Amino acid sequence: MTRHGDTVWRVCLNALRRFADAEDAFQDVFLKYALADDKVFADEEHRKAWLIRIAANTCRDMQRRVAWNAPSLEAEGCTADAPVSSDPAVQPDSRIAEVLDAMSNLDDPPRTPVYLALYEGYTAPEIAAMMDVPANTVYSWIARGKKTLKEALR
């Protein structure tokens, strides 16, 4: 957890956008890791890639479950204009918030491949190996995601 916890946390938070949900996913990922006694890793990069893949899959599963059961924000008395935090980086007029919103509004894929390429510095072939898809598919996802982000941030 010390070595790869930050990366797993960022993947979970990026995918789920809610602190409490990201905490749950983070815990689930490392629980799965602890229970995977028979899993053999070639090196630390393989272990990190496995954790990222498990994190992405866990978040996707959580989103599917929550989509059917979650009440709307309006039903809970929240509006889109209500700030969640006093941190200036997450306030509606912040450019950082705009970038994070644009990133979180991407479909997945391309959200996870774009995140891994831009924030974590992975190459398309490395991402392809993590996600078990062809490298050209990852290149397409990254290009499509960057284009969508560029349009959203104009």
C-alpha cells in the first residue's frame, strides 16, 4: 500500500469523484490484493498495473451498482451550484475544477486510458497490456479523450 497506494487512490477518486466512494473502492482493491495469495508478479510494474486494473474494474462495478440505487442530488437537497468544499481548487469558478469536471465527464473508456497516459505517464502499449486490449485501441481512446477534453475546456 505504501508503494502504490497514491496511484490506486487517484484512480479511484478520478473514477468515482466522491471521497467516500473512492475510500470504499480503495479498500476493496487492497482487500482483493491481500486475498490474492496465489498471484505472482513479474516485477513492481506488473504489481502496479494489476492494482490499477483492479481499481478501475472495482470502480466500474461500484458505478453500476450505485446507478440503480442512488437517489438524485436534488432529492437530497443538493444543487449543482452548492460548493462541496471550501477548497478553492474545487469551487465552481476554479479552472482546476473545470479540468476535473471535464475529465470526469469523459466516458470510460477513454477516461481511464487518458488518466493513465496523462497523469501516470504510461505509454499506450503499457495501458493496452493493463486493460487487455490492442494498443491501437488505446491510441484511439487517448486521442478521442484528448479531443473531447480540448473541446470541453475551450
